[in-house]
Amino acid sequence: MPLRPEIDRLAPYRPGGRLAGTEVVNLAANENPWGPSPRVLSAMADISDVGRYPQMQPEELVGRLAALHGLDPECIVLGTGSGHLIKLLAEVLVGPGDRVLVPQPGFSLYRHAVDLMGGIPEGVPVRGDASDADAYAARSEGAAVTFLCRPHNPLGASLDLAALARIAAATGDRGLLAVDEAYIEYAGIPSAFALLRQRLPVAVLRTFSKAYGLAALRLGWLAAPPEVAAAVRKASEPFPINAVAARAALAALEDDAHVASVVARTVEGRAHLGKALESKGFLVHPSDANFLLVDVGDAAGRLHAHLLAQGILVRKADSFGLPQSLRITVGTEEENRRLVAAVEAFI
């Protein structure tokens, strides 16, 4: 059976991975090791309505997000994780032969979505410093979409709003800057929502998978200019958000203290873990996210295998084009301690 030629260009997504066992330390998927608020677990206990279809775009959740961030509800679209919304953006904005800028290194789903639509993904070399804005602005004109991530995955760095505004202006009248803010809660920086409120051609992607601890429920959202948001809603399947996930998200938004605690513990652990790894002679990239990119050199593969044998899973960065690096999620204090002890044993 003949397949679309675009399918041959697709590379399967490579997740962080899993190990079996109760003593496993999984520091590969940038998950929240403390999980969701207890309010979320209480909200999920009610499953009496699972025999009915949910709302297509749960109005209460959309309204709550709009009020929380000062946005028009018409600008908001919910999806099954931000990856789903990345794909929908490509479906409504990218046609065969269209140029789309993607960060290199960067999250593979940007390129995957563009390839699927027959677009031409162009990698923009990302260094994790102010020069990234120059690289993007120099190439954004004429691109259908410009994808970037702040904080960047896997480098951990964040462009400021002035840099984003300059890139958005460079896209011209027909382009869109799509800013993936999956890790922004850990960064303590203002969101690109500010640029959207200024009516710049900007879309912002958010997720409940990280700081809110709802990764298994698959819930993300998009804020975009009204015409883009309307197109994404039309392209989406009818019922992308299940009712239990919607209730869980509302409960998560009600517990600011829990999210603040998760972020505070992550930031503290990030600093301690970074210093510990630097003391072993590794280059640790400064990070605003809940992970660290660590340059290990030629020993990266051997260190990854050693950690695996100790029941510790970290992410090999070769899938990002960084074969000499490991991406390590910040875990609990005990998980971080086990990681450092295993690294010391390897050395």
C-alpha cells in the first residue's frame, strides 16, 4: 500500500525511556518527581460522568486560564499535551514547501510536525545566549512558522521578551512566532503572553505536564491570535480533552502553594546538583528549567550505561545532536544524591 512520501521523512519520537522496578530513579523525562497537588487527586476521584462525552473545549478551564493570564478566551485552545498543539499549528499554517524555523538542537516534535505537512524545516543553531535572537531574526522573514522554546530544551536558557519581540517583528505579515513555554514555571520570567496582548504575531504553548505534575493526563494549551486559535479548533478532533483531566487541571490551578513548593524545591535542587556535577569536572550549562545539560565528552555513552546499571536513567542527548552530553532531570534530594554518588563511583 503506497504511503504519503512525507511519512518516509518522519523519525519516530524517542522518549526519555523507562526502567522497571521500585528502586529506579528516572531522571530522563523532565517529569515532576513530587507529582500533583492533593486537590488534583481528590478532583479525579469523581468519574461518574465518564459515560458522557466531555465538552469540546471545557469552558470553565478555558475561562480560568484566560482570567489567570489576562487573555481573551477566544485566544485559547486546549489539547492533549503541547505536542498535539504543535502538530495542529503545523496543520493549519504549513503547506508543502513552506519554510519553518526550528531550533537546533531542539525538541524533535517541531521538525516532526513540519515534515508531516510537507514543509521544509530549517534548523537555527542555538547557543543558549543572546546571539540566538540574531540567528532567528536574520532568517525569520518568509517563514510560515518560527518555533522556539524558552527555557530551551535541552540547553535550559531563556530569551527575554525584547528578543522575542524582535524575532516576531522579523517574521513579517504572514509568519507566526510559536513560543513553547513548557518549563517557564521554573524560570521565574514573564511569559510571551505579554507580546500576544500587544497583538504581535505570537502563539504561546503551555503544558500541565511539568510543574503541575499531570504528565499522564496529557493536557496542554495554546494561546494565539484569535484567527489562529479558531483555525486550530477547527482542525482539532472534536473531544480532545477528557473530563477527568479538565477537573484535575482546575484543581491544580487552585493550589498555588503546591506549585510554588515544587518550583522552589526544583530550583534549589538544580543549584546543588549543578555544583556537584561541576565539581566532578563536567561542564554544566546554566538552566532555567527543571533539568541540566551536562557535557561529559567521549565518556557520555559509558557514563549513561553505568548509571543505567545502577538503576538511574538519564537522557542521552545524541537525539538532540549532542552525543557528548547527557540531559539530567532535577529529582528529589535523595534521587539527586544517588545520581551524584553513582557519578563519583564512575569517576
